[in-house]
Amino acid sequence: MSTVNSRQRKIWYGVGILLLLGPVVYLGFPARQTAGAVADSGGLGVLSQKRQQYDLGEATLGKVDPSSSAMNLLLLGLRGPAATVLQLKAIDYQERKQWAKLRATVDSIIMLQPHYVQIWKFQGWNLAYNVSREWDKVDDRFYWVKEGIKFLILGTNRNQTVPILFHDVGEFVQSKMGVSDEKKFFREFFVRDPDPRFKTTSGEPGPDRTINPDGKDSYLVAYDWFVRANEKDDNDGVIGVKGKTHVFFRQGPARALLYFAKTRAEKGLFDEHIPAWDRAYKSWMDDYGKMDFLGLDDKKYRLNCTEDELKALAEENGVTLQEQRRIWAQNLDMTNFRQWRDIADLERTPEMLEARRSSFEGKKAYNEGRNSDTMLPDKTVQISDSQKSLEAAMTQWAKLAEKYPNMFIDGDNVEDCLLLVQYYRVVCQLNGRNMPDSYPLKDIWDKHPSRHPDAERNFLIETRLQQRK
């Protein structure tokens, strides 16, 4: 017969509960956020601290609108359906052009699913590419491009171990500032934001520090993000990254430097032109070209490869030298590796530097208004400074094309030549003259009639941008 009465049993139960409560509190105590979002609970809350350390926590659910249907689903443990409801609402708000509600709904979605990478990728793209196109003013478009980039940056903060998000930030900055239809405006706005909130202490336009904290060129900011993405990708260039073909993923830093080098002459920074191309060439050939990648059937290849390296790779892959050469050539073509190598090589020559310089001087003469012919006392006509400069520039480009016939593999060189001719055409029109029957680069102009509207549009954009300065 037990000698323990009811009162004693209750005491023992209470002691047992307290003993078990100790480890529960030690492990499960909520972490306190300190400066820098570092979890600290004075030694308590081990599990919470680990969640913070490894970015596994879901601490933002309380920020979802408590009156929404999404919250009702969330309280029932239906986080997936709740996110779906919000996605549908976001699409509806976008179709009805209710931008404030769209942005708030997107914020709620990421609070529900902060580690679902596709949410960040899709909505970042949606804001930067789709929503921005709904606006007419280029300033407003730039605002929504920034919103998309900021959204992705927030995604990198919540997903520190996902390389593709870091890469996408670089891709967005690079493509929207350097490739989009509004690129000439956006690249300027990236360092001189038209939003008055970002004026410097001197009253001059400054950058939005959220996306450009150091006020750098957009391609250099993209370069920094690509470098971080490659650092996050700890597979050393062999195993693929989810979301992008690995050989394209890893070329981000080198491509950004190639694009950056193109801008030096555009800005009249001729002393920086050749050094920038030297740096880009080295990055493309050595940093990127010497990486190892896996192709089909996990066959290893290297883009910048010597004959001896080809033989060694063929032996390692267990294939013939002919098969290894085929794998190598196939990927050279796919990545345009040789094309960019040749472009960088050409841009580093003194002849190309002189062509870039003469183009800049010709456009500068036009934008300064030196476009009118002058009647001399002896009744002869002295052609305008801009026409002289433009003719000199076109002559320089024509000589370059004769020496390097493959230079027009780079479509940007075709665009540059057509734009020069468009400037020349406008100067002739201003002075009441038709285009002469023969002039430098006429063969290039006649060869690309489908690109004439692009040249006219680029002329209007470029001259309008000069007027804003």
C-alpha cells in the first residue's frame, strides 16, 4: 500500500513540472533583437538564436493586416493559401493601377513567405519591369525600377545563403540602367536622382543611398553585387546554381566591367578608357576564362584554354581530344567568349581611343550650338564647327572599319556609327543642305535601313539629356 498521499503527489508533480520547464525555457525563450538584428537573450532562447543565426525564423507574421482574409487563413495554419490569396489581390491591384495597395500587398506576401525565393524574383521583376512601364514620365518609371531593386535587396537580407538573389540585384541594376529604352536617363538618375529627397548638402542631386550607397556608376554597383553572388556560390565554378546556367551566372563581374569600360569614352573620360578596358579584358580572360564548368553529361571544360589544358581535360573527362574540342567550341559560341575578347582587344588600341574621342568632340560641338555655317567677306561659306568635327569623327571610324572589318560584330559599334551620321544629317538640315552624295560611313548607313529609326530616337534621347544638365 502506497504511503504517498494526494498532497505529496501534487508536490512531486509540481517539482517535476518545474524541472522540465527549465530546459524548455532555456531552449525556447524568444530572442531579443539588438542593434544589427543580432539575436541576444542573455544565454536563453537557444533555438531562437539558432533560427536567427541561420536565417530560419519567421518573425514578421504579426505585421500582416489582422483584418485581412490572409490573416484568417494564417491563424488556421494555412500559410500557403494565405499567400495565394495575397498574390491574387496583388494582380488585381496591378490591373486596377492601385499602386499603393499593390506595394502593401507585396510586403504582406514576403512576410508570410520570406524564404520562398520565387516570390522575391517574380515581384522584384514585376515592380521593376512591368509596373514601371505603366508610367509615362521617365522619373516615375525610375522610381518603380528602384522599388523593384530595393525589393530584391530586401530579399537578399532575408536569404543570405541564396546566390541567385544577389546575382539578380546585379542583373537588374545592369540591365535597367544600361540596356533598357530609358538607359541614358536611368544611368544619369542612378548617380543624380531627380527625387528632391536625395539632394546633397550643396543642393545638387545625389543618389538614392538604398541602391547606390557610395554614389558609384551603375555598372560598378552591379559588379559589386555579382562579386557577392559568386562569393555566395561556394561551388567553385563547377556545380550549377539553381535558377541560372552556371557559366552565365559566373560571368557577371567580368561582363559588368566590360560594360563599364564602354562608358568611359561616352563621358569624355579618355584617360580612363584604356585602363578600364585592360581591367575588363583581364577579368574576362583570366578571372572568368580560367574557371572550370560542367557541360552536358558532367564533362568539364574551361573557356580560356590552351592546347595542353585541352588535352588534360580530355584525359580527365575520359573523352577524345576531338570531343573535348567540340565541347569547348560549343561553349565558346554559347557565351560569346571570343566576341567579347576581340571587342576588348580592339577597344584597347590607340585607333579606337581616337575614334571615341573624335565622336565625343563632334557631339559636344553640336550640343554647344556650334552648328551654323558662316558667310565670309569673300562670299564663301565656312562650314560649322560641329560639321567639321562630325566629318572628322566619321572619317576616323571609316578608317577603323577598313583596318578592323570585324569590328561591327559588336552591334554597339554599328549603333555608334549610325548615331554619328544622324548628328551629321541634322546639322546639314539646320543649314538648309541635303546630305552629300558621298560621305564617310555612308556604306554603313545604307546597309542598315531598319536601324535608322533607332538612330533618330537615340539622337533625340541623347540631346534631350544634354539639355537637362
